[in-house]
Amino acid sequence: MASPKVSSARLIVCYAAILGTLPYLILKASWVTGGGLGLRDPSFVDSDLMLFANLLTGGMDVVAVVLALAFTYSWGRRIPAPLVLFPIWIGTGLLAPIVLNLPVIVADLAEPRLTEMPLENWVWAVVYGGFAWQGILLLTAFVLYARDRWWFVVTGTVKPGTLGVPGVLGIVAAFVCAIGHTIWAFGSGGMSARGQDVVLAVLGVLAAIALATVSQGRFWPRLVLVWTGAGAMAGTGAWGLFSALTMASADRIPVLAGQVIGGVLLMTSVLRRLPAVEQTT
């Protein structure tokens, strides 16, 4: 039986998303092979730690390319759900806050940067512009894919039920982490970092509220809020932990660890309600 034809719109979204990964992948390929593209100080990427970090982040963009293809072509619907959902959940958590914080990032990039920075000014614009591009288009491709594969989620509501201990702990963790990010937003970091803290605080609170009210009304808007907020907590928390541990900056580790755990608890709790989804007429 022939595979159904892929619409032109989905093909455009898919390959536009892949196009958005290329500048970042070119930078990473240059740096891991000893090139100096975009570097003011080539020694910045000479350490084993930076080699690992560049391979890791470059590999994440390769995964984004595979996901874009899987979300578009029919073979992607045959991939076991966890193998698709986990990477795009983390991807949502890393990319959605950048998209939401984009106006602040643009304003920050417009300010003159120190000449002693190890990277050329244009690198920041390429990296964050690429992330925002991927965030919009890759998540659009995922929404179209999820609508086809799990259509019942879009039209259903959830029967009343209890959140359980994991759900309650996840909600508490979300509010605690929101307080932590709010405090950091008024700290001494750069404009983009402080804007990111505000976004993460808001997403965490919205995810907590959505989970607490998951049995009220349509399921999918609450699932989207929990998916995005919990993903932001887990994804940015994990990356923050990696940065804190490798840079010997221990002051934020407790909040970031709680953020990762809370994000996992929120997401696990909302997924546990999927069997309770019922169709409405």
C-alpha cells in the first residue's frame, strides 16, 4: 500500500526547520575539527570539556534534524512513542523559553559587546536566531504530527481523579523554582539571562496550575502548558546543572536539581491521566 502523500505545507515546515539547524551545526563542526570560525580566541574551544560540550550540543541539533523528518514522513509514526516524545519534550523545554524571550534577547544583542569576549558578535545572533527558528518550526512540525498520531488528546476531556503524591510534589517544586528564578531575575546577570529567568518562572507556575486543574475542561490546553512548563524545568535545569558543575558554581545547584525533578514529576503526572481521557461530543 502506498504511503499517503505529504502535504507541501508540512514539507516546507520540515525542511525550513532543518535549514535552521545548519548555521549552528557548521559552527560546531568547525570548532570540534580545530577551525576558528566565529572565534576571537581559538583557545576558548581547546579544552576537553569544550570538545565534549560542542559534540553534545551539535549532536542535539542532529537529533532535531531526525525529529523534523520523523514528524513529516509516514515512517515517523511507526517509531515507538517514547523515542519520539522524550527528545522533543526536552527540545521544547530548551527552545520554547528562547522563543518567548526573543524580544529581550534581540534587545540584548543590539547592545555593544565587550571586545575581549571569545566569540565574534555575530555568533550570538546566529546561535539564538537559529534556536528561535528551530523552536517555532520544529514545534510546529511536532504539533502536526501529534495531531495525526494522538488525535484523541485534542478532542477529549479527563475524568476527575487525584493527582497523587508525585503530582503534588511536582506542583510544589514548580512554585519553589519559580520563586528562585524570580529572585535571580532581579540579580546581576545580563538582560537575556534575567529575561530567561522570568520566562521560566512563568512557565513553571502555568504548568503547576494546569496540572492542578487538569480535570476541568478540555485536556489539550492543559497538556500543552504542562508539557512546555515541565519541559522547560527539566531541560533548562539539566543544562544549568551541567554548566554549574563544570564551572564549579554550586550556589544554584539545589534549585536546578529540584527544577529537573519537579519537571519530571509534572510530566509524569499529566501522562498518567491519559487513560482517563474521554471523547466529548
